[in-house]
Amino acid sequence: AQSVTQLDSHVSVSEGTPVLLRCNYSSSYSPSLFWYVQHPNKGLQLLLKYTSAATLVKGINGFEAEFKKSETSFHLTKPSAHMSDAAEYFCVVRPTGNQFYFGTGTSLTVIP
Amino acid sequence: NAGVTQTPKFQVLKTGQSMTLQCAQDMNHNSMYWYRQDPGMGLRLIYYSASEGTTDKGEVPNGYNVSRLNKREFSLRLESAAPSQTSVYFCASSDSDRMNTEAFFGQGTRLTVV
């Protein structure tokens, strides 16, 4: 069975401080993993993806994620939060084949 | 390059009315998807189509039907709308023949059933 767990439904950080959004997955196979961002009333934009080429993946807007197979985790980080980072973030797993499985999302608030 | 285009962007229906949400992609992707997004629940798959001429149920298919009209277009129909179908609907596509490719999303349709 495939599933994705985002460990925090809400995260608040001060502007300029680090961001950590946590994601754990379960998959019978070596999956592809993704982080998407959704700004209010907008569609979903790909932040980054893990495709087995490297365990540390760099994405857009300074975000990174590290794939840790032993921990079945794919946490999203950013060294310094910006006000424009306030959004909903989704961790997504694609085990094999056609389907994508979404976590329930983490809402990030950035405090000025 | 338009990507994935959904219409309409907003819709209000009365209970029992029917409507069709349209989706088209111009990336020559073989797989297309319909999701609904509800607060605190992430995106849940309604139906997907792995290729032209095929459709499969996802996690929450009840009350919906789909048609993969051709490779570009994948429509979602509500035959008799219910308030529980108030949601934001997203269409997506992917090139699922290639491993490790992501899904591309439309801008969403905000549907309210009263």
C-alpha cells in the first residue's frame, strides 16, 4: 500500500528563519517523490522532485529536500523564510505507474 | 504553451443540477486525472485515464462520470449535484510512459452546490 503522511498540518515561522516541513511515505517500491506548493486560490506548482539521481534535491525559490530511504522521509527545507513562502505545501508520492498520492498538506505561515 | 486548461473557473449549482467540467492539455500526455480538494484532506483522486479510451476509478468516484474524449481532453460530469460535491476540482496530466515525471495541474474549478 502507498501512503503519504505530512506530520504537521500547520507550521509558523518568522521571516528569515529556517523552514522545515516534514513528510513520511510508505511504498512497496522505490518511488518518485515530489513537493508542490499552492498559493491561495491558485493551482499547484512543482517545487522539486526526487528521481533517484541524488538524495539531496534542490528546487525553486531556495527550497531543498533530502530523500532518506532508511527513514522513509522526504522533508522539505529552506534556510531563510520569505513572506512570499506563505502557502500550502503538498508532499506527493508516485510509486510506479500512473497514480500520484497526496499528503493532506501543510499550511506555512510566515510572521513578519 | 498553455499546459492544462480547465473551464469554468467558478460555478454555482443547485442541488440536482448537472454540469460538465472541461479539461484540455497540450503537452501530448497520455495520462490525465481529476482530483477534488477539500480543507484538511489534500487532493483526492476521483478518476484517472491512463490513455485515450481508458478510464479508472480513483478514491472518491461516487457521483461522478468521466469521458476521455481524445488524447487532449478529459471531462468530468456531475449528473445530479449534491452539496457534498462542493469543492475545488483540479485536472492534471502526466507523461506516465516516462518514469519519474511529475503531474501538471490546471488552475482549478471552484464549485459550490447549494
